Amino acid sequence: MRFLHPGGSTVHLAYCTNVHPAEDLDGIHAQLQGFSARVRSLLGVARLGLGLWLPVGAARALVADHHELVRLRAALDSHGLEVVTLNGFPYQGFQQEVVKHRVYVPDWSAPERLRHTLDLAAILAFLLPDDVTEGSISTLPLAWRTAGAPTGQLGRLVRGLREVAERTGKTIRIAFEPEPGCVIENTAQAAALLPRDDLLGVCLDACHLAVGFEGLDFGDLPIVKLQASCALETPPGAQGALAAYDEARFLHQTRCDSGYADDLDEALARLPYGERWRTHFHMPLHAAPPPPLTTTAGYLRELMAAVLAAPSTRHVEVETYTWTVLDEPDVIGGIAAELDWMRHELAALGLKEL
């Protein structure tokens, strides 16, 4: 979905396909037809944007066989789908029964992470619509905090991205995504650790920033991508209601005024119940959980208003990947409802759907 910003630029809205379990190209094609095309139909739009997730096996198959790349581009076109951004954070197995800290492996100290990201850049340059010259790829915030600050490969990353641009005429930018508990937990750390280059910047995940109680002043930090997401918020004394969200698949970092925990079970065991908590559990944008729990939808609105005022980025991706652990029977309807919520929020900010 595309929107015209009052300033004249085009803002792209997509939903992230890491919600769908697919590890190979056959699985990717099946999700395009079985999920994404049906979401587009429900929304009644001629063209739907995807924040495509390509696990390492699928990405390598596309790089190795140009015919498969052509086939994927043709499938996107035939289903009325387009791709201007990729989610390069999870490497593989994102919908396995247990993910937790595995999502940060390999981190940016590993050659495999560099190779995968440059593979994704070459793939995206080919998949970009003919009238789009810039794509984005979100990636992990270097590493989980115990790994140190692996920045040694970022120079090679930039050189590889410039080679892609010279070869294809398409600019691909990499967006490092701050997340609680990681080397880059907030935007201040991103500004301190990332080299200043026009091909590198940040992906602002609204859920992550809300959990970290981050403000809305990002200085001159390049914002490559915005992920529209909501965290779970718990008022003081209501923490007992969180037990239903303590699940085994994903990591649910939790923060409050006086402390933090790296997962929800740890938070329930030791954080003070007399404070407001925010938990890294991506909640549907359009629907509140059962009270007394709420979400950080208000923070998301404030973030979108701040980031899209200029706009600072032209790529917006809805990333609620928790539908399966929420036991939602109608994932397609839920994704469509989130995108419909987003189209109304963007309209309220003065953007016009194209």
C-alpha cells in the first residue's frame, strides 16, 4: 500500500511475513498465495506491500538460481504484491516451538550474518518495483549484550552495498533495530556504535522503544524504517494477568521504572508489582487485550507522528508476529484489520492513500 505524504514523497506500508512459518522457496510461494493475496483481497486494494522475510535457505536458493528470483518476482506481480523492504533480523526458524535467544544467532560477529545480509540486498535490488530506487533491510542490533559490540564487519557491509548499487542502480539501506537487552538497546547506543554512512541507520520498532520508555527525540540519527508494533502494558498491581502471556516461543523482555528482566517469567518472579510494566510481546495494533492489561498504541501514534512529520522514513512495516502464540484463529483477518487500522492512522496524519 502506498500513501502520498503532504510533502510530496511516497510512503510505503507493508506487513511483515515473518508471522508465516516458511523455510524454503516452496513455503514462500505458498504463503504468498495462501496468506498475502488473501489479505490484499480483504483490504480491497490493488497492490499490497510485504516486508518479506527470507530465511537463509530461501535466500541462498534465490542467489544461486536466477530463474528462481525471476519466478518470485513474477509471483509477487501476479498476486498484486510488492516488496520495498525485507526483514533480515531472524536468520532461520523464527516460528519454531522455541526461539528465544536463538533469534540473535548468528550475530554481527559472524561472517554468515554479513553474507546473508548482502544476499538479501542483491535479492531486494531485483525485487524492487520498477518505479522504486531505494529498498531497506532491517537487521538485529549487532548482538545480544553479552556478545560485546561486533562492529568489525560493518565496513565490509557498506562496501558490499555500494557494489550492489553500482551493479543494479538500486540503493539498499540497512536498518539496525534497537531492542531491549541487546548491544544496541536504544537509539543513543545506535548513534554511538554505528558508523555514519548514508547506507546505514536504524529501524525503529515501536514495541521495543516503548518497552525501553524511549523518548521521541532521535537527533540526526538516520531512520531507515519504522516498524508499527505495540507492546503489552500492565498497570501497577495487575501483573497477575500477565501469566497468560508467559509462553515458550519468544523472548519477552520486561521493563519498569526500577528494573528490568530479560523474559516474562523472570519479571513475574522478581520485579515489583507496584509499578507499571511494559513487556516485549507484540500485540495486535487494532485490538486491546482483556483489561486491566492495555497496549502501547498511544506511544505508536506519537512515534508515527514524530517520524512521519518530515517524513524521516518512507518505509513502514506492521510487525505483529505473535498471532500463533495468541491462538488467533483468523490470522488473515487479523493482519487485514491491522493494516486497515494503519491506513486510518496515516490518513489522520495527512497522508493520502494512492
